[in-house]
Amino acid sequence: MLIKEGLAEVEISDETKISKKLEVFYNPVMKHNRDISVLLLSAVPDKEMQIADIMAGTGIRSIRFAKELPEGKIKYLAVNDYSSSERIKANMARNGLPDMNVFSQDANLFLLNSKGFDYIEVDPFGTPNPFLDSSILRLARNGILAVTATDTSALAGSSRTACTRKYWAKPLKNELMHELGLRILIRKVQLIGAQYEKALLPIYSYSKDHYMRAYFRCEKGRQKADEIMKEHRYFLYDLPDLSCAEVPKPGHEYAGPLWTGQLWDPKLAKAVCDSYRGEDKELMSFLGVIAEEAQIPSVGFYDIVKLAKIRKVKVKKIEPLLSSTCKRTHFLGWGLRSTGPPF
Ligand SMILES: C[S@@+](CC[C@H](N)C(=O)[O-])C[C@H]1O[C@@H](n2cnc3c(N)ncnc32)[C@H](O)[C@@H]1O
């Protein structure tokens, strides 16, 4: 079956049920994930980038990078997947890119045998954990690491023991679970980075559909890595109070340790939103909400239905509550991001 996405056209399996067993994996739900990676790479000032798509599936993301990114952005693009190099090569040729560098290796071996990259795309089934060490080791100074995790049941608290085992932190299953899970994932990536004296600062992060996603900018140096780790704390949940602390406090529900710094570079979040020229209303609104909430440096947000119950007030609409210090959040339709309770 032939499908079109952005400027790419790829041949995929006729099998409609998505599974790990598919010879070549294409997931239409991840279109927005790929759209945002194209927008983000267009929006950052980096040029002449060496890019590695280490688990490329059909190769669709790399084809889109090659066809949609501005001229001068890519110096070298490596497309790897241990199970589908022939299909990737055929898809590249179909898109007029016959000379692309296609590899068919285990992602870790591929990375460890390489000299390094300015952008590494980690898009596995489930947890990115097995690929973090090699990706971070081969991430260049000032490079960008893009990480997807689809094991949201662990990160968002449905499976607490899995979260402890895989991410070394306690999740919290409530209205904040996706933001807290994302912050737990970010800390895990940063801890692996710190081992190699690399500081990984999130520049654009979100939770959508069945996955969580974070882009990190890498700086090298012990001090910088130490500074990142200072922002690994616990999140205390005691509505209407939301706070962070070095240790959990008796009587408070909590999550963590987790990253309590920025989820977005606000300028980049605006640039990603502004650079979207398409007509997909859902994506436009998603990017717009993130660009707005990126201006508010809070950990967590307020579920206005819960807050209204505590305050014993009626809140009919969210719009009158919006201001320069109180924004919508993409994590929850009836959530408000502000540094203190909005009412
Ligand atoms: C979620 S899919 C990737 C989808 C692709 N990035 C896209 O945007 O369409 C995961 C891919 O990782 C590949 N994969 C899984 N483990 C791998 C490994 N250890 N080394 C290389 N490829 C691997 C699978 O063959 C599969 O195609």
C-alpha cells in the first residue's frame, strides 16, 4: 500500500493492525510526531547538521527531513533500522533520494561505530532506555537528542513498579500524570547524560496520544551536568498547593524524583508554532497551546474542575480565566498553567 505524508510517499505493509511483528513499521498516529520533528529542525538555527535516524522503520521521517527541511540544514543523513534496509532503500528511490546512506544494524552498534551526530532520533517501540547510553555518547556538543517513549503506562502511573524499575522514580496517577511522567522520563535521560558529563536541557517536550516526547540540547561539562541534577526533585501534590521539595513530605501525595526545570525553550516553542504553514487544525491548536504555556515556568497545572470544587465556586468557561500569567495546557483540556492557583 502506498501512503503520502508531508512530501514523502512510502510503500508500507497492507497489514492494518500495528504490531512489532510487522516487517516494516508505519504508524499514522505518529504523523504529528514526525511533523513536529520537521518543524523543530526547521526552527532551530543549526545548519550543516549530521543527522541519525537510528530506528527508521519505513524511512518516512528521514525522507521528510531530506525533502522538507530548508537547504543547508543537512550535511549528512544516516537512516538505520535493523529490519528494513531494502524497503527503506526502495522508499528513498521512490522519493528521488537514491543516494541516501541506509544501514541495517542494531541501533546501538550503529551509533557506537559512528563518529557522532548533531541530531539523533530515538523512536523505539516502548521505552527508549536501551538506546540512551549510545545515543548520548555519540551526541555532539550542542547537538539535539529527540526521544520518544510509548510505555506511558509506566511513566503515567498505571504501572508503578514498572516506573520504579525502568525510570527510578515514583509516578502519580491523577490529572497531572502525563506532565509528571514526561518529567520522570526527562530526568532519566539526564541521569544517563550526567554519567558522561553531558548536560541535557529540554527545549521542547510534550505528551500526545499514546506517547511522550522530549527534545534535548546537549552541553558538555561536569558543572553543567551537576546543575541539571540540582533540578531533580520531588513534586508534592496537595491541592490547591502544588510544590517541589528535596524530599517527600509526610501526608503529601508525591511523584519523583523528576525534572523540575523548563519543559520548553519559550522562543523555540513560538518559532515551532509560527513555522507551521499547514491546515491541520488539530496540530495548529496543539502547537499554539504549547507556545502559550511555554511562557509559564510552573511544575504542574490546575485542573479547574477539581479546583472549583475545593473553592466551592462554579466555573463555566475557561476563557475568562486566561491571562498573561495563566494559560491553557496541552496536557489537559480543562487544565490551566499558572505559577499559583488561578482562583
Ligand atoms: C516505532 S518504529 C520506528 C518508526 C519510525 N521512526 C517512523 O517514524 O515511522 C521502531 C523501529 O525500530 C526498529 N528497531 C527496534 N529495535 C531496534 C534495534 N535494536 N536496532 C535497530 N532498529 C531497531 C524496528 O524495526 C522498527 O522499525
